[in-house]
Amino acid sequence: MKYVLIAIGLIIIILGLVTCPQAQPAEELPGYPVLRVVDGDTFICEMEGIDTRIRLIGVDTPESVHPNKEVEYFAIEASNFLKKLLEGEKVFFEYDATNNSTGHKDRYGRTLAYAYRSRDSLFINAEIIKQGYGHAYTSYPFQYMENFLKYERDARVQQVGLWAELESGESGEPTENDTVMVYFTPSTKKYHRQSCRYVTEKSTAIPKSEAIAKGMEACKICSP
Ligand SMILES: [Zn+2]
């Protein structure tokens, strides 16, 4: 009886190994093949036979069509970084409930998504910000905003990626604006003191220096 049980056990293990999806070669990974990287936060992949333009949610990288030379350089760096992450790879997606009403499309018809690299589940949107190749995009709410703002803060402190270039002329000493926290609500351009009547439970706290760097304006009522 004991040997029968051992034999059954071995058969189950062997069957498990044979049918295990991890035993498949890399090109058989599930996901959508990436066809082309467009810029630092946009790429095209093939979904059900259709070339689909994906705009990564919650991240903003420098524009490549800006007249300013410096910005242009950053745009190429950001685009090259996304190429390094995605070329020849497959990806799978997660969507954000805030875009349900538009079928997860933006006004340019791009699909709004969180992308994960198939072979290692690397969270691409987060990786861009962590490595300093893009900002957390705060104009619209999304589920990972708090996390992305933290990744951006860490990237700036560590001066990785583009932050190394941007902040190299500044002293490393934190200023008062780095420690004062202000509050803003996505889809608005103003920041406030915590006590301001415009601060709601949807507001997010960030250092004042960051709000200024993102081009937000101080509220005229609470003057933070
Ligand atoms: Zn205010």
C-alpha cells in the first residue's frame, strides 16, 4: 500500500512538471507583443490582431516636440528608457476604474492602462518614475497616485535619471519648502493649507517644493 501511494505521488509530481506553464519557452509567455515605443510614456502593442496605442496611466515624460533643446534631450532619454524596458517584450495590462466611462480611452483614442512586463511582472508605469524618467501625473485621479508621488520624491532625493541633470545645480540642503506639506485635489491646479475649505478627503499631500515644481499655484484664500 505504501508503495502504491509513493507511485501515485510520483505520477502527480511528473504530471505537474509536464503541464507547468513555467516550463514553456519564453516566447510562449502570455501577454501582448510590444511592436514599437512611441515616446517615454506611449507605445504600440498588438492586441487581438489590432495595433493598439497604449498611454501609460499616471506618468508623464518630457515631450519630444518641445522647442527647448534641453527638454528635447530628456524626451529622447525617456523614450530610450521605455525602449530598453519593452522592446522585444510582451506585456499585460491593468485598467483604472476612473476611465471606465470612456472605455479606457483618452481623447486621442489611446488606451489608458497600467502595463506589466510578462517575463517578470515589472510594473512599467512605476518603474519609469522610480528610475527618474517621468513625473507622477497629477492632473487626473488614479488609484496609484500616492505611490507614484512617493516614487517621484524618492527619485528626486536619490537624483536618479533625469533628476540628476535637473537638480545638479542646486545644493543638496533641503529648503523650508521641502518640509512644508501642502494639499491639492487632482484636476485642479491649486495647492492649499490643510485647514483650507477646498481641501477634501480626495486631496493629496505633497511637499510645497513639489507643488511648485509641478506648476501648481498657491490658493489665494489660504495662501499656503
Ligand atoms: Zn486654499
